[in-house]
Amino acid sequence: MPVPDPQLMISSLQSGYGRVKVVNNISLQISTGEIVAVIGRNGVGKTTLMRTIIGEIPALTGAIRFRGIDVTRLDSTRRSRLGIGYVPQGRDVFTRLTVAENLALGVRVGDAEKPNLERVFGFFPILEKRLSQLAGSMSGGEQQQLAIGRILAGRPDIILLDEPSEGVQPNIIQDIGRIIRRLREDERLTVLIVEQNLDLIRAVADRCVVMDKGAVTGELQPDELSDPEAAARYLAI
């Protein structure tokens, strides 16, 4: 559906792996400062959509425009430089590097000349205490904070979060939810989140986009997922 001030515009997008089409004719608009959750059962193409937006999977047809720029044929590095940050499912931190070394890589997002560590520590103070620790020795929740912090060390305009609650203890999930809202309220950062955790979806999302069989099949408000029948229908919970 059309939205005011669209920062990310996806039009008739199709992508997949080889000859297997996974994302099927998706059109989606996201406003600056909006938090949109992509929901649906496992295997419907949510992660493939995220990887196509960031440029890890090429679009077969359709277009992706970010801040008015057609990025459809740009590689993932150039999209990151334009301000698209991506935290993949499983976090993907560099386990053999320290926290400080991981954060230093945040300059790849946006046009930052050096990592903005003060900003990161304002959201994740634990990382300041762990700068010399190897990322691989951290808990799953701490690694998730590091993965998000690494993106925030740059200058993102939008963050793509793929299942940030996976393997994370409940108290840190709550912290991540509060931080996502702060990012929007304090910095007007845009967030596109793929998630199955109902509490996190309801806590952060402005609206939910429903995917099934690679296509967007509907849209609903987060509080509608309080209905167990709706949750079962959309998430197979």
C-alpha cells in the first residue's frame, strides 16, 4: 500500500536461488522512521526477501529504490554505503575478532569515517565493558547486541533485522525491543524486522506485512496477533 515519505520502495520484486523462485512479485513501501514487521510461517521467503533487499541475492525482476535511488543492480557493499544496515539471522559476528574489532567494521554502513562507539555504548553499555573480549566467547544475547551495535557504529538510515530474538534470553529480547523503539523515537531510524516472537512484534512494530508462498498476502496491526487464532493462522504458532 502507498505510504507517506517512502524511504524504501519495492516494486514487483522477484528473486530466488537458481531457477527456484522464492520471492514472488512483492511490492512494499516503508516510510522514513517506520517499523515494519514481516511475518509468516517458516519457509515462505522472508529471509530471501531481506537478502534481496541488501543485495546478497540478485533480483530477477522488479525494482528496489532506497531514498529515491535505484539500487536494484548495486552490490551489497554499495547498498551498505548508502545506509542500509543488515543483521542476518544467526547474527554472523566475527567470532575470532574482539568486540572492538567487530565494532570497527561498522564504518561499512553509511558514509561514516570512523565507528561511532559513543552511540553504540549508549544503546548497549555492556559492549563497552567487553571491548577486548572475543566475540565467539559471548552468549547468544550478547552476540545479538554486538551485531546490532556493529551496524549502529556506522551511519545507517534503515536496519534490516532477521529474527533478532532467535537464541536470545527473554530479558535481552525485551532490551532489544526497547532499543528498536528508541532508535525510531530518538533518531527516526527505519526498521524492517523479520520476527516470530509475538511479544517483540507487538512491542515494536507499527504494522505487520504477511508473507505466504513468497508473496505479500495481507497486512495487519500488531495487536491483532493477540488473538490466538490470528497468530496460528499467520505464524503457525
